[in-house]
Amino acid sequence: MKRAITIIILILIIGSIGVISHFSQKTYFNDETAIGNTAGNLLNGGIFCEDSNLIYFSNPNDDGALYSMDLNCKNFKKLHSDNASYINAAGKYIVYVRDNHNRNKATGDFFNFNSVGIYRIDKKGKHIKMLYNNPAKLTSLKGNYIYYQHYNADDGLKFYRVRIDGKEEKKLSDEAIIPASFSGNFLYYNGQKNNHNIYTMDTNSTSSNLLYEGNCYTPIATDKYIYFLSLSNNYALARINKDGSNLKILGKERVSFFNISNSGKYLYYQVDGGNNNRLCKLNLETLKSKTLLEGDYNNIHVTSNYVFFQEFDSKKIYRLSVNNDSISTFNPPVLEN
């Protein structure tokens, strides 16, 4: 009798282990409309990402480790020690670029053999999965695919995508397309190789079409417009209609970085290249601008309550309230896993 009970217990334990293993390895797919991060955030490094009332971010005080906090910058949690950038979050997962070459100290993870690549982790910081094991730059999540620049020593940079379970890796273009701005079923991007025109790529057919012929950089598509830097006009802010018509130059000053608020009402940008460098805010309805802070800043990221930006050539990060434009420093704690 005791032997029979022991056998039953062993069977239950083995079965439980099997069930746990199955669910830990199972991939939970997203809705096809899911977007991992905003175009503006990704073009500024993707070190902040808002999803489901949480902000996932790369902690500058902890070698860029992956953390989460609530929308009011409270209730911090450390999810993983990886130096994380180009953070995307949707559904069950966070997808990010690992670059542990930039860490000042080891992660302490015995299984961390690859110091670079694209990784998927659940939102509790568990069940990490490598999706790509070479250096990566801007990486974005759209639906159930991760779009990224694929590198190898023989071919250099090409444009690829892979499904979130690591399957169906496919080259989409020989050009090193920057996959930041998705709207509907289309990716909006500027040419990299032969020109800087704005193109659209249908994410279903993966075919591309010319939308606007010009010298453009870092396009961000919104509901009505496409905003970009006009290289022909000294990197001035510009926009066209969503169909590629009606070019409008929004200013004369040289701009190095910009981002658009979640509401679509404001554009935050860094004026560069002169004696009056500063961070500004442009009302996209009135096209009136105001200076927020003098100096040199980059990595402009938007969330529901705050705009985060970084002092150039420094780890110091500021946050600006979207309600009243008040500015304070962002100084997150360093936590243990």
C-alpha cells in the first residue's frame, strides 16, 4: 500500500513538472494590432516603454538594467540585470536589445553567455529567451513579429523580422531599414542606401512603395501626418500629409531629436547646432513653440504622465510633467533581483 502511494506521488510530481515545463516554454501570441513601443521612443533609444499602466525602462543608476515602475514613477521593480535598450512590451512579453558590453559589472547570471542580442522575457522578469544573438540596434515589435537590423560579418546590415517564438526568421530587404514607425499594417521609413525618400512597407505582403520623394530622416507617422527631419532644410522639422502630399516646414532651426506626445498634440524637440541649444515644445495645433530648458539633451521619451529626456553625454535624466511642464530629475533606486 505504501509503495503504491509512493508511486502515485511520484507520478503526480513528474506530471506537475511536465505541466510547468510545458507552460514555461509555451509562447503566448499577441493581437496582430499590438505595437511594442512608440516610434518616437524607439528613435530615441527605446529606454522607456509604457504598456498596461506600467513603464518599463533601462535604469541609468544600475548599468541600464531592466526595471518597471507605475505611471507616477513609483513602485519600482528590477526585472533583469541586462543592459536593456529598444524596449518593447505587449501582451505577455517584453522584448529588448541586450548590450552587456556597456555594463560596468557582470550580471551574475551564470547562463548569460551572449553579451549581445535580442531577447524576450515575461513581464515578471522570468523565462528569458534569446531571439537573435548578434549586435542589434533599433528593434521593434509589431503584432507577433520583431523587426530588426540583422548583422553578420559577410553581409553587413540587412533588414529582417522573426516571430516572437523565434521562428520564421526572414530577410525583408537588403537595405538596413530602421523599423520604428508603424501605423495600421504599414511601416513608414526613409531610404538608407540610395536615397532618403519616405517609403511604406505592407507588413502582410512585405512589399514596399514610394510615398514621398525628398531628403528625409526619422519619419514618425501619426493619424493625419508624417513628421520628419528635412535634411534639405538644415535638419528642420517638417511634415507631410499621410498620403505624401503638402510638405510643410515647421521651423528654420536645426533639430537633432524629436518625439510626439501620446495625445498627438505636442512635439518635443532638441534645437542643435548653434549658440542657443535648447529643449522645446511645439503645439501641433497652433504651431507655436516654447522653450522648456536651455542646454543639450537627447533620448526624449514620452509616456502618459511624463516626458523623459537625458542630459547629453551624461547619465542624468530629467522628467517633465505633461500637465504643467514642471521639470525634475529622475533618480530611480538600485534594487536586487
